[in-house]
Amino acid sequence: MAYDYLESSCFVIEKELDEIGTPISFTLVGAGQGHGIGMCKTGAAMMAIEGYKWSDILKHYFENCQIKSIYGPEST
């Protein structure tokens, strides 16, 4: 798990204003951790940094899929 990275870029900024409307504080509230399906970009990036091949990363996230060429010399 990549604890040093933002889990989602989806967040809401709440501001507290004083009596004349001057901001006195801001709170960033997380609004997501991804949709729970498919490939996690941060996880895939960390796997790549750790030396996993692209095909192994795809197989990790999409276990029951086949990787094959649909064009080029291998498709003939």
C-alpha cells in the first residue's frame, strides 16, 4: 500500500469564515478512494517501481483476462 500518496484526487475543501467573511481555516475532506474495480494507478506505479513487468501488473489487476496482440505480425 502506498501510504505516502494521495488515495484519491477527489476531495472537498470546507472553509470556515469569521464574522466579516475572512477565511480562518480550511479543511480538506476526502471524497473517494477509487471505485474499487479495475487498476489502481498508484498501485500499478508502485509495482513498476518495484520491478514488475507490465504484463504482470495487468495480470495482477485483471486476473481472468488474456493479453494478446490483435494487430501486427502475431495476429496473422
